[in-house]
Amino acid sequence: MTQTDPGDGDALPSNDVPAGAAPAASAGESRRDLWNQLDQSSIMSVELIAAILVWGGIGWLVDGWLGTTPWVFGFGVMLGFGAGLYLVWMRSERDQQYPNAAARAHTRTPDDTTDTTKG
């Protein structure tokens, strides 16, 4: 299938990329990018929830020990929320600064053949 350029009448194959245009990413690359982004967003969600649960749990234990329910628990939840947001912010900054770091972390190269069974 060809299309005709109205300017000069030459026929161009429809799969050619015009000069100066970037070639489109393959379907495999776009799917890989989608999964990498989903992976990173899942990690951020888990980090936020885990920070809240850990610091809230520590506050709950301290409240039980001191008998100050619910003050230290509330402080622990707020501290966990702040720590979780900080972790999410740090991860997003790193991902913006090094956009291919997550993809490289999940890709094996031929150099990754380190044998750990030898003593």
C-alpha cells in the first residue's frame, strides 16, 4: 500500500517514517514501560501504607506501655504519614532524575552470570 505525496507525485511506502520524526516505540517497549510505571506506583503505595502502619503500631505500643491512649498512637500515625510521603517523594524524584533505572534493575545482561555457589 502506498500513498502519494501531493507535492512531488512520488509514491512513499506507508510504513516509512518522515525525515526528522522519531520512530514509534514498539508495542513490547510501550507495554514494558507501562508495567514499569505500574510497578513503581505499587511500590510507592506500599511504602506509604507500611510507614503509617509501622509508626502507628509503635505509637499504639507506647500508648499501652505509658497508658496515654490515644495520644502517642495519633502522633505515630501522623509521623508515619509524613515519613511515607517523604519516601514517595524521594522515589519519584529519583525516577524523574533516572527514568530508566527501574527498567535496568529488572533486566538481566550476559554479564549477570556471577556464580555464587563457588566458595
